[in-house]
Amino acid sequence: MLTATNSRPIHRSCWKGWLPCAVTVFGLWWMAGCTPMDPPQDEPAGGGTEVQEEVSQAQQPKTCQDPDARWSYQGATGPDHWSELSRCFGLCDAGDEQSPIDLEIGTSSPLPQLSFAYRPAPLRLHHKDHTVTVEHDSKSALDFGEMSFRLRQLHFHAPSEHTRQGEESPLEMHLVHSSTGGSLAVVAVFIEPGEDNVALAGIWNHLPTIPGDPFEVPETDIDTAALLPASKASYRYSGSLTTPPCGEDVRWIVLAEAITLSQEKIDAFTALYGGNRRPIQPRGARQVLSDL
Ligand SMILES: [Zn+2]
């Protein structure tokens, strides 16, 4: 079993050059639900990303503070320049396990079963930075192996950040979880045009059009479990936050089956937030495992 203090160095050095080791460590990591790795050390507590803000509220990791840093998805503050915008954003350029990536057919492997214990929660929305975030009350859980995570928030990207053999989807939903030990796990769900989605209606009916403070929609719950596809077959790999500060050691679980949403609602989201995706990052020596 790797320990909290030595897991990251072993993990990272193996990725860089010793493929069998990488496979072994990654397999152990998933199979044994190894000891949570240290949270990224150089992430700001706020101002950089809605994800990090949520994480910092949950676990208060050691962070790199730069609340004034502003980033975007284009031009001088776009992804090509993120690492130049703050000393806290260095991993956006220097990291070697960045997300998103293109997903090919993953290496088939028996993986710990995903156990979702999602519960309805009051609908609390926040238009912050470059997406709408649905803040969660943390009573929903995701377990796999020996690891247990709490759902902190979910948000969307248009078009999708991950691709499958080069193919993108119009939308991608990210469900962001953290453990009490500071590990992060993000479940990604592709959203394709099709039958409308009742579970998403509450969000879409109240999409904030301008950035502002979080607000709760009265007498409205979100049935988060209903947002997941029937099949939980997935791709899994080790990556990063897809927004600055691009912190690594994020467990990515990309569900293979997409959910659907009406074209009208996809267009409505894209009109408000479209283009909020980071370009594909090099996969490098990382293995993508799957139980498809
Ligand atoms: Zn995201």
C-alpha cells in the first residue's frame, strides 16, 4: 500500500518512463483504493476555479493563494497563457498529467465497482467564472474500492472537454467529489442531443445569465441520481482539474454511456456559456483503464 507521503513521487516518476510500473501502480491505485494522495499543493483557495473553491471549503488543503488571477478560454487570458497569469497556475503548462484527454479504447481491466449513493438535494445555482455550478449539500456519496467521496458540486462544459477517438459531444457534465483525506474524483458524463431530460429541467429553467452570488431555487430539489446513465461502465485515468490552477492527482471516471437533452436546451446553454472547454492535453505515458 502506498502511503500518503510517498504515493505521489512513486506515481509520478513511474508515469514518466517505466510503463510496466505505471500500469502496476495505477492498477493498485484503483484496485486497492490506495491511500489518498496529498492534495495539490499549489492551488489557490479561491478566485482560480469554482472546483478549487469547493474543494478548499471541504478540506482546506495547503494552497497557493491568488484570488486576483483572472483567466478565460480565449485570447491573452486563454488556455495557452494560463500558466503565465499566476505563479499558482504553473501546472497548467508544466504538469504531465493534465486533463482533458482524448479517450481511445481503454485497456480493459477489472475495476472497483462504482457505488453511487446520490440523494435529492436543494437546487442551489451559481454562475461563477465560466459555467453554472450546482452546489451540493454533500449528502450524496460515491464509493469504490476502499475510497469514499462526497459530491460537492456539478457543472457543465460546452462542447465536451474529453473526446472519444476525436469525437466531441455538445455538452459534458462534471460531478466533483472529494474525500475527507483530500483526494478528488470527478465523474464526467457526456450529453448528446435527444429526448429531453427531466432531471436537468430545474437547472435549465433557472440558468443564471450573468455572474453573481449563489442562489437557491425555492421548493426545488435536484435528483442527482437521475442525471446518471443506466450503465456505469467507464474510462478511468489519473488527470487534473481542467481549469486553473490545473491541480493534478484527480481521479477521472468518464462514463461511456451518454445522457440526452433536447437540442433546444443544449443551444440555450451554449449561447450562455459555450466555448468553456480546455483543449485536449497530451496523454503521455498514462494508461486509460476501462471496464466497457
Ligand atoms: Zn469541469
